[in-house]
Amino acid sequence: MTSNPIRLLLVDDDPLVRAGLSFMFGGADGIEIVGEAADGSEVAGLVERLSPDVVLMDIRMPQVDGLAATESLRSRADAPEVVVLTTFHADEQVLRALRAGAAGFVLKDTPPAEIVAAVRRVAAGDPVLSPTVTRQLIDRAAGPDTHGDKQDRAKARIEALAEREREVAVSVGRGRSNAEIAAELYMSVATVKAHVSRILTKLDLNNRVQIALLAHDAGLLDGEE
């Protein structure tokens, strides 16, 4: 990370929530709030004008919700990272936001210090979700139904991976950290990171959360211990 402050855009339709977030981040070192939005319809223009590093995005908004805004943002070149704000951690909309490329989510009742830490982690290139939370979310929100066209499409994408990359993708889907994958597959942590980078590039994915979701969709996690 550079010494420049993290540029943060706040997006929530509730002015009291925005005020609370603004107060919270106003006292956080190394984070600068560059703008606020009350609806997803305002996000594209503000991102274009303000160039935030991270967007903290409410899901439920009256005109354009956070899901649509996230999908639109993540399709851009040099897109900012998105952290979703939500009330329910196993909400289907949260899962869809993660599929669209959000780096993770935080609950609105999360302690302030953890929300600040989440923004810092995302700005540093790390997903907000721990591997365990990722796995729980997939299990609870996605459910066991991965048959049919969806599974076939996911399997076809996975076929682009080399055997070792596929093994790493499965381990990511099973909630393993880089260190755990390295021990499990007898490789260095640096090699694991290189494999993850290649998987993201080959499959045109944004982060390891999406790797886990794709592995789940392809049915590669069946029979996990």
C-alpha cells in the first residue's frame, strides 16, 4: 500500500447511517471520505468524478439498489473495490453481490473498528470475508441446488484450469487459507498465491470469493469432510 489515504465513497439511503459512518471514518487514520450518495443511481457519476479506492455500499436502496450498482461498477476498467453493507449475512442479495465482484460484506451492526478494518483490508487487496464465513455463506445462501445448466457452465469454465490450479481452486472453495493450501498441497505460500492469481486471470474473476462460488457451482465441493 502507498502512504496515500484510502479514498472512500459512502452509499446509503439513510442519512442517519451515512452520518454515523462519516463520523466513524472521520476519526480513522489513513482513510478519507471523498463523497456520499443516497442511491445507487448516483454511484457511477461519483466514482467517475472522485475516483474512490473503496465503495461502502448499502444493498437496499429505493431506485437503484446496491446489487445493480455493484454489478455496474465491477464491469468498469479500474473499478473500485466494493464492500456491501447489509442487515442479514445469509441474504441471497449478498451472495449475488459477491458473484458480481464485491470483495465482501459487513453487517450494519458490526462494531465500528471492524468496519474500518474491513475497508483497510479491501484497499490492501484482501477479501473482507474469512474463508470460514465464505463457506458458511455459500452453504446457507446458495443451498445444495447446483444441477443443470448452471453447473454445466461452471464446469466448462473450470476446465480452463490446469490440474494444480483446479486443486487450489477447490481448496479455496473449501475455505482454506493460503497457508493451509500450501501445507495440504505441498507447495509454498508464494506458489499458492501465484496459482490464485492465474486462476483469477484465466477465469476473469475479481477475487477468491468468486473462485469459491464457482467451485461450489461446478459441484467440486461435494463430499467435503
